[in-house]
Amino acid sequence: MNLVDDVLLPGSLWCIMLSMGLSLTVDDFRRVFVNRRGLFVGVGSMLVVPPLIGLALALLFAPTPALAVGFVLLATCPGGMLSNLMTDIARGDLALSIALTLLVSLIYIAIVPFYAYLALLHFMDVSQQIEVPLAGFVGGIIGITLVPAGLGLLVRAYWPALAMKAKDVIKTVATAVLVGAFVVILVGQVAVLRQNFWTLFWMTLGMNLLVVAAVIGVTRITRLNRGESIAVCIEHMIRQEGTAIFIAVTIVGSREMSLPMIMNTPVALVICIAFVTAVRRYLARSSATAETAA
């Protein structure tokens, strides 16, 4: 048994999903459907725009089949919890951001096994084919996502005081272990990363910029307000790479496949910080102009 691939990575991710469940209440699920227009636009674009762009880049530029599958996994990731914080800092619609993260994550649990399985079948040729039974594939993902999140939700419902005390500690420790697992995986793939660094960098940078440009266009066409547009755009930048890395490393058994997700984490974060900074400066200028006019 490999300590990182078989214990630390899935264990830390399981605990993070548990902590997410501990943070959820039934009211959170009700709120998902409060702002329907922004929600439908955000969910629809998350399920269509990044997967199409990621698949196109994988087909055109991925240097190896494993990295191509990795890009498909990256492109289908839902928004990460950090997107909620970034939306709040950018003065976007926080309720919509939380609803998008929650709903797309639930949809992701249902569809990612099929996205990933089809990507494996398409990109891995006969000599490289990785045999992964579909039932075990789906079961493994549900076991690491839906089960701990559901358990956390039950604990929050019946023992709220315990949930509130435990969630931050569990999340902090699990995140630290997860980052450590990422570092070990990255060190083990230094040769592959060195050989394909610039290709991976430009592909992840290109994917993020193309996705953001496309989503800005979508929010304008659908006439979302400013807060909704900010929330939807940020949701497309910050992604849940942890689950995709778990699929690549633990279920499929390919550390190389996880490199696009590891590369994307700092690239997307820098882009998101730049976006948030630009939005805040724009809002500050708009506020100053309005005060001057008054």
C-alpha cells in the first residue's frame, strides 16, 4: 500500500468533505433555488463552458494521453469553497456563490465518473489502457464525496454544537495533509513536470483566460446584475482540484494525470486575485464618481 496515494490523499479529502457537510444545513439547500436566474446561468455555464474549452485544449495541445485526461478532469471540476471568500471580497452575490458551489458539487458527484471514464477510454490507447471497472469507479468517488458530506450534514442536524466545534479543526488539519500529499506527488513527478512545464503552464493559463472571457460574455448576454456576474465569474476560476486529483492518483493510479490540477491551483488563484483587485478598483472609482456627481 502506498501511504500517500492510498491513505493520506483519500483520507484528507474524505475529512475535507466531512467538514463541508458539517458546515451545511437544510436551509442551505433551500437557498439554492431562491435566486433562480443567476443560479441557472451559473450552473449551465459551469457544466458546458469549461468542459468544452478543456476538452478542446486537451485534444489540441496535451503532450501525453495521461495529461489529456488530467485536463478533462480539471475542466469538469466544480467551484471550490475559496470562491465564496473571493466573491465576498469582490462584493459579489455571496448567497449565489454558495448556492453555485453547493449545487454544482452535487451534480459533479453524479456526472464526473462518466466524464472521467469516457476520457480514459478516448485518450488512453490499447497499450496504455487502464482497466477501471465503472461500478468501482463510481463507488470510489461517491465514497470519498457524498458519504462524508452526508455524514457531516447529519451531524450538523442532530449535534450542531459538536459540528461547529469540529468543522474548522477537521478542515485545517485535513487541508494541511492534503497540501503535503500534493507536494509529495509533485516531487515524484518532477521529471514529467520539467519536461512539460511550459506546455502545462500555457494550457492552464489559456483555459482559465478563455473560460473567464466566455463567462463574462454569458453574464452580459443573460443580463445578470453586477453582483451575480462577479459570483458566476469567480466560481469558474476557483476549482475543487482535490477530488480530481483523488480520481487520477488513487482510483486510476496515475500521478502524471494529476499534474494539470496541481499546476492550475496557483495559476487560477493569481488570475482570481487579479480579477478581484480589478473589480474592487472599478467599484471604488464608480463610488467616487457617484459621490462627486452628487
